[in-house]
Amino acid sequence: MSAALAPLGALYGGVAAARAAAYRRGWLPRARLAGPVISVGNLSVGGSGKTPVVVLVAGLLRDAGHPVSVLSRGYRGSFRGDCLVVGDGQGVRAGPEEAGDEPVMLARALPGVVVAVGRRRDRAGRAVEARFGARVHVLDDGFQHLPLHRDLDLVCASAGDLVDRPLPAGRLRESPSALARADLILLDGDRAALAHLSEAHPNRVLRLCRRVLGFYGLDGIERPAPARPFLLSGIARPERFHGDVTSRVGHVSGTAAFSDHHAYSAADVAGAESRARAAGADAIVTTAKDAVRLPPSSLPLLVLRIAAEVDDEPLLRARILRIAERRAGAA
């Protein structure tokens, strides 16, 4: 099927490249915010490990003493205004139905960081600056959000992205050649893919890895690993979640996988509980993104937490802080 759709994929990729060129040459206008903007984006339509990188980048900035906001599109949320504050740094102020699941997850994961959503992220950023003051903005899913100027472009990619095609022939929003626009490429892949990409983009490629932090209750307290977990997820790559769990416990009693950003009903959870009990599970394990959308469960519900790591974090930190401090000095 993908071969038959290859001409459409080439057309899609060509349109995306022409759009990027129009912004690069100044034919289309770009808005600027008062504070610096660090974009974290990807090429594929999902499952690139972008969200843990947003947490990593925002956390590095916050821990270095910079006031930070995360600006998100609020995918699958009902909010259609200019700016919805999901997290004000003190707590979560909006739910997933209104804001989308990922912004709520980010607000939970990043105390001290403002998280806001808006389709026009320049307007959301200005509203955040007006309410909370000057800060560094981390643009979530920003690689294709070209109407907003960014000071640093970080792009997450997998080894599979390097040989994939644009939609609808593949899963890419842009052709792999679009990586030339990135300041740093964070690659989730083996050493061979890393070496190949580094040859094409010297001094701009870092290896991206996932680290399993452990199992946590909804109260945020770490729990012992379950002996017979049943997996419940609605994400782009459930097989990776499965692998993360089995790396800790060795096996699972069963799985229930829904589509990405699935809106769980009470019936969905009841069905998963029934299957989990039949399999002898001692807990349902889900992802941090799913946890914000799940109704209550009568079985113990645990969240598998994941962190992003890069093989040269000092370099990543230095690039990020250089942008934050340069713009702060200019102000």
C-alpha cells in the first residue's frame, strides 16, 4: 500500500518543504515572543519520545533558575481560545477533556513550570508573559509550527524515520531531509543509525535513550513492581510500553491496547479489569499519558514512569542554557 501511495507521499513532502522554505526566506511572517523559544519536535505522527524530552528540557531550564513555560497545541482537547493555563507552576488547573492529555501530564510532571495550550502559540506565549512575566518558552511539538520564531530547534527522530515516507505513504509529517533545519537531532536508534546520521549532520546528533524510572501510584509515590501486571494503554507505540514493562518484570499477564489519545469510557476500564482478573493480574499498569484520562479502577492502578536521556547531556544542557542566558542578557 505504501508503494502505491508513494506519489502522494512525495507530493505531501514537497508541499511541506516549500512551506518551510517560504518561512526561511521571509515570504511568510513569523511572530516573536519576548522570551526565548526552544522547540522540541519530531518528524513522525507519534511515538518519537518527544514528550519525555520536553520534560527533560523544561526541567534543565527550571533547575538552572530560569522561569519556564511549556506551550502546547492541546491536541484532542476541546479548548479553542487563545490561551488556557493548564498548570500555573503550583498545580494542575485544567483537565484532559479541555486541554488534551499531554499538557495535563506535563503540568503534573513539571512543578514550578507554567504549562499553557493554544492553537496559536504566539498568542498563548504572549498571554503567559502578560500573566506570569518573562520566561523561557519550550514549544511542545514545534518543528512544524513555523509561524513562531524559535531560538533553538530540537528534533526527536527514530532510526525508522530515516527510511520512512511522508503521509499518506508513511508516518512522516516531512521528508527526512527536513532534519537539515534542526539545530540538534536526538536519535532513538542503534549505533549504526547514529553513525550514519552523524555523517550527514556532523556535530548535531545526540543519541536519545529511554530510562524506566519505576512503577508509581496515582498519588506519585513509587510502588514495588507488580508480579503479574496487565497493561492498559492508548498510545502510538504500545509495543515499546510492553518492552519497558517486561524489562522490569519479565512478563505480563495480558494487554489491552487502544488507539493513540483514546478517550476511555467506564466500559473500557471495566472490560480491561475483567480480562486482568481472568488472567490473574495483581495490578493494571498504564502510561503517564493514559493515567490522566482513565476513570477509577477497582484493581490497583500503577503508572510506569519513563525519562529521556541523551548520551551527551552536558552538551544539550550547554546549548539550552546558552540560548536562555543570551536572550536574558539581551533583555
